[in-house]
Amino acid sequence: MNSFSSTYIDRIEKNIQELLSEIPIADQLRSIKGLGSICTAAILSGAGDLKQYAHGRQLLRKAGLNLAESMSENNVQVKHMKKQQSIFKLLGKLARIIISIVHKGETFSHEIAAPVFMQAA
């Protein structure tokens, strides 16, 4: 990547961060480890107001992913699922967590999310 494109990307990311600072639920989403500004902006731009969804499954349907069940992160090794299936299952967990923290007005907490992971396993 040359310096022009790097500078351009940095400027875009800064603009995204400024816009996200105006959206109250953006901080809730960014509290999820690994969900940075660009991913947060992508989710919000594609899904709109996340408070309109009662459950993570609705968010997944909006994204074109209709998942039947949830599995744990060891889908590929233990349950011999295809990697794409496993990714879709993990996206289901993420969608449920996102909708839950938005409705509760909280930031992400691994301790609170742990029962969701254990329940889905």
C-alpha cells in the first residue's frame, strides 16, 4: 500500500470515528472486543436502528443469514462442521449479543455474555 492510499484510509477511518461519536449505541458496539470502528459503522449502516430488532435472529435475517441453531466455537474441530457453517453460527452469537446490549443500554461485558456462550454450546 502506498502512502497516498494509507493517508486516504486513515482520513476515512477518522471521519467514521467522528460520525460514530454522534451515535449513542456505537460505543456499546465498540465495547465488544474486536469490533472496531469500521465494523461498527458497517453494522449500523446495514442494519439501521438496532433497537428495532427484538432478537438477534431478526438482525441475521436482515443480513441474509437465516441460522437454525447455535453451536460453540469448537464447531470445526469437534463437530466437524464446515468453516463457513461455523462462522455463521458465531455470527448468530454476535447478533444476539449486539441486540441484547443495545436493548439493555449496556456496554459489552465478557462475564455477562458468558452465559450466552455456555447456553449456546
